[in-house]
Amino acid sequence: MDADMAFAPATELRRLIQSKEVSIVELVELFYQRIDSINPRLNAYLALCQDQALDQARSAQDAVQRGDSLGPLHGIPISVKDLEMTKGIPTTLGSAVFRDRTPDIDSVVVERIRQAGAIILGKTNTPEFGLSGTTENKVSDPCRNPWNTERTPGGSSGGAAAALASGLCTLATGSDGGGSIRIPASFSGVFGIKPSQGRVPRYGGYGRPAANQFSQSGPLSRTVGDAALLLQVLSGDDPRDPTCLREDTPDFSADLNNGVRGWRIAWSPDLGYAGVDPEVVRVTSEAAQVFQELGAEVEEPQLVVEDPFPAFWDAFATAAYTSYGHLLPEHEEEFTDYGLRSLQYGASVSGADLSRALLRVDLLRRQMENFFDQYDLLLTPTMAVAAFPIEQRPGVIGGKTVEPFWGYLPFTFPINMTGQTASSVPCGFSADGMPIGLHLVGPHGSEAKVLQASAAFEQARPWSQKRPPVS
């Protein structure tokens, strides 16, 4: 099979599979050949399930030959982030504490992709419990960026983005609690969308249950149409998650070709508080003007966000401690430095601290709701910098001193606090050849609108034909 099939969109593969022009078994075999060859340079996968995948591929091909009714992802090779439970496939959550554990349940995300007919290739690399915007852990070697293997692919869905960009899967599941879909999408040159809070149900995990203020599972893909296809499968009510949306799921693909003519779009290079690399500002500002060419009105209003990280960190770290803090006394030496730092900070947050943080969340949500009374979309850079060398987070960005742990992602975590939906589209490259992403933010519940705008940009400035050196 032609290696180009590893980069074919899922929407095209679905047509070829249904018309019997492509063998699912040969397709899956192609991906494992590529994984064997390329993954050792990237560490994108933590676990593979080749025997299971080939068995499922043979059954899926038999269904095609019989003329059975086929699911929306029938035969499509997919990777699953290792924060999702997978029955019969090792699930570490990126933590050495769970190095040897294999679940006996699937998360709701995995249930739905299996029901849709997708073939799971394996589990992708992630930082411990998803607590970092880069992908290093004690389970495996660091995950590397296929555009430059000395650089990080981002995190916490770093393995998913690296696998997609290098043609080691057709689709990938990710999750985003502070930017963890959009960070690696930007750093690795792929498309990703964080759904609105509650759009994709959450069920299945090792940790003790905690309130889910910020996190959503969602798709990473090489095309917008593929992301719409996967998001359709993942979305919808589930009675096991009391926080998920009960409304009918819109058709995310229906308006992808309708453009943005007449839209009112806001552009902000810094949200009034962030330090941003001048090169990133230049590339993303030029990308924002593409929407003017497409018939939208692009304005730069005075949008000033008070630094929201202290409130975010109080709520985020408290939830992490609630879920995994009980492991500390026995397993402390197995934790990463950032994992230990996160849980220890979460343990120190008082009830009053958390109450004040949640008030700040409510105030930011209302500020953004009021802002979107005037605008269809908000554009920002996705990241403050392009991908940096592994374990060398910047402390100064755009001449501004920043906290290395989070200073490079000032645009993503506020949107987790507000519960809105946002995507990252590849929009250019740095002078040293690293991808840069444009951040498209919509009101809560507006995934279809964000996908529509992302597709308009994709048509005007195509990116999927660009492949990294390691591919």
C-alpha cells in the first residue's frame, strides 16, 4: 500500500473503505510498519495493541464484504491518549504508579470510537495525569516533535499530535484541561479543537472522582473535516456524567463550506496581559487578516483579561489532588517533579482559596459572555512561542519575565476556565521551521461555528500537505 495512504483524511478513507477500494487489514498493517520504523525516534506511543487491531481489522473487512451497515469510523486507524481507559490495553495515565495496569473497562470516549468502528492502534504518550503542557514522564522517554526531535511536541496530548503529524495514525483522541489539545496542535502543526465544557461526557478512570471544572476530551486531526467527524462520534449525553450537556448534538459537518462572510471577528495579540514572542505575533496577526480577505470584519478591541492563572491553578491543582493525592504516601518516589508539585500545591489550597478561585472563574466567564455579545469569534495566537527544546521552558517571552511552568500557554487555560470551545489551526512557521498555530475561540456551545471558521481558513491557507522531516 502506498505510504501516502497514511496521510489520507479519514473522510476519504471512509469512502475508499466503503467502496472496497482499500483493505482495512492492509491499512492497519501499513500503520504498524510505519510505527515500527518511525516511533522509536518520537516516542509518540506508550503501548501498542497490534494483535487486537489486526483481529478487529479482519472483522471490519468481513463486514464490508458482507455489505453490512458501517459505523461513521468503520476501519479508520485511530490512536487513543493514555489518559483514557482502554479495556485490555495498558493504561498508565503517564504515571509510573500505573505502569503495569490494564483496565477492565473503557472510558466513554473509547466506548464511542469502538462503537463507531474505529481500529485502535495504541495509546499515545502523555505527561503524568496530564499535568504538564509538555510530554515527559517516568514511564518512557520524552515524546519528541517530528518537525525537530530536539523540541517538545507540547502536551498533554503530545503523543497524539506527534503521531498524527508524522503519519502514525489517521485520527487521534486528546483531552484538554488547560490547553492540552491546542498546545500540541500548535507546536506540532496539526488541527485540534477543545469542545465546550460538557459536550463530551467524562467517565472511566483510576483516580478518585473530582469535580470537572475545566477538562474535555476531543479530537486532533490533520483536517477540519476529520475533526468534525470524530467530534460527532464523541459528543452527546451520557447518564454516567452529571455535568455533560443534555441538548441535542448539532451536525458539526453541515456548515463547513459556508465561510465567514459578514462575521464580526475580534483579534487580540496578548489578551492584555500575556508576554508573546514577536515572531508569533507577526505570523498570527497576518493569519488573522485572512478572515478579512474571506469577507469578515476583523477588529482589535481593547480586551484586557486580569491574569487568571492563580485562580486556574487553585482549582486545577485541587482537582488533581482530589483524584490522585491518596497515592502520595506510598508512591511519592514514583512521581515526576511536576506531578508532585501539582499535588502538593493542591493539598495546600484551603476551602476559602478554592471559593475565591471559583468566583474568579465565574467573573471571567461573564466577561467573555459579554464580549461575545458583540463578536462571532475571537482570534489570538494559540501559544506565546513556537516549540522549544525539551525541558527548556522559556522564562522570558517577548521581553517579559514569565513563570516557566505556564508562561508559554497564556491563551489556552483561560478558555478552559470559561468553558468555551476553541481550536488551533496551523497558520505558519517560525524562522527555524517550527509550526505556529492560530487560536479560534467561540461562545460556549459553538463548536459548529468554530469548525466552520477553521474550515474557511483551511481552504484559504491549506496545511495538510505539509509533512515534517520525521514522517
